[in-house]
Amino acid sequence: MASTLELDGLNELRAALIEERQIIVASVRKLRETRRQRGTFVMGDGSEAGPRLVAVQQQIAVVESIIATLMASEAHDV
């Protein structure tokens, strides 16, 4: 049976990763808007954040998968 502490920790990790994803998106949005205002915007501004965004999304998927597995295991143990 998965401990509540373990599930709580995984849920906190998931929340932190989602927050990181939101920060990345907000940073790119701010960069692009600032460059538009200055007239220095070029297509692809902020694209260097793409690999980081993909990595964070993959981490979220892994954590969600672990949570689902633990929850399913816990349901079967009942």
C-alpha cells in the first residue's frame, strides 16, 4: 500500500513541475512581448525554451504515471 506521505510528496512534485511549466511559458511570453514593443522581435524568439518545456512536460507525465500506478495498487489492496 502506498503511503500517504509518498503520494503527498509526488503530488507536491507534480504541482512544482506544473508551476515550472507555467513559469517557462510566462517567461517566453514576456520576452516576445518585450521584443515586439522594442521592434526587435524575430520569429523564433523564445524557442530555446522549447526543449526545457518538453522535458518538464515529460517529467509531469512520469510523475502522473507513478501516482496512477500507486493509486491503482492501493485500490487493489483494499
